[in-house]
Amino acid sequence: MRTSSHPGGSTSPKIPADSRRLRRSAELRERLFRAALSLFAKKGYAETTVEDITQEADLGKGTFFNYFPSKEHVLMAFGEMQLAKLEIFVRDAQQSDLPMRDILHKLVLRMTEEPVRNPAIVRALLLANLSSAAVRGAMLRIHDRNRVLLGKLIRRGQERGEIRTDFPPEEIAQVWRQTIFGTLLFWSLLGDHTLAERIEQSLNFFWDGIALRPAVNFAKREKTVGEQA
């Protein structure tokens, strides 16, 4: 490794130019991404322009298009970011000994942390899906990948005897996603401080529907009822 000398005979590694450029590029993209999300939250998705974003990020307008073809692609990047979180979570959860209900609880907290806890961001996602065919197509592909990943987690719960097996894991995963997204959507319309409570309630109802229960001995139960009569 090449090094540069300093007074006193000490040396430090010289960072390759390519590495510096890649790091700088990642920093600029992140800066634009965060500026866009901030403006979507403050001004609204439809009212925010590319020029607004570059001004907020203190960058030239042309710089934006080096990283995002349009402002809609910022939301696609957001979807990819959420997907990456899910991939890491599912990979780690596959090795966890925690009860599946606790794993699902941790998952929903992970996926609804900032910036999802800003109701304007949730509304922006919905508006982009409704108004842009390009965004809608990209988001549907991301949703499909989400369902497959969640299906792996649900299958793990079925194999451990914690989740009912009379439905395919990906179908249960889809209902899970609809439950959480519906909760987020309704909360975003209100914009209040009840998200944690709403998420907890939704999780409780969902778990009651998918949890595997001990088989009931109906013959014994009928005999007991007859004796009581």
C-alpha cells in the first residue's frame, strides 16, 4: 500500500482517487435524497420541484439528474432503501431464537422508523403511486420482492410450529403487508401521535389470526358440555 510521509517519520495510507470519487458520489446522492424527503414532508410531493431539491441540498440542478432521472425516482430509491432494511432483517431473523411474534414486532418497528414516521412521506408515496405509471411499476416490483422475503419469515414461523399452515406463507405475508400499510395510510391522513398504538393494535389482530393454536379435542369437549347439562 502506498503511504505518505509526515513529520516524525509517521505514515498514513493514501486513499485511492477512485475511492474518493465513489465516496463523494455517494455523499451527493444521499444529500439530494434527504433534501427531497425533507421537502416532500414540508411542501408536499406535488408542490416540490427538482429546483427546490437542489436548492435545499445546495447543489446545481444538473447534479440532481446525475443521480435521479426525476423526482419520482427519489421515491423509488426510498422503496429500495426499505427493501434493503427488510433483506438484512430477514437474514438475521432466520438465525434468531426469539418467538415469531416478537420477531414480527421488531420488524414492524424497524420498517416504520424514520423517515416513515413522517405522515407526509407516506402521503407522498401514495400520491406518486397514483400519479406515475413509472413509479407504480417500480414499486410493484419492489412489493413483489418484499412479499417473497416476508414469505420466508412466515415459513420459518410455520416450520417452528408458531404460525398456522393452512395458508401459503406468501399469502400470509401479503395480508401482513396490507395490514401494516393500511395502518400507515390511515394514520398519515390524521398525522397525529398515535402511530405506535395503531401499529400495536394491528399487530395484535394480525397475530391472533395467524397464530397456531392447540388442536381442540371436540369429543372430550362435547362430553364435558353434556355432563354440565
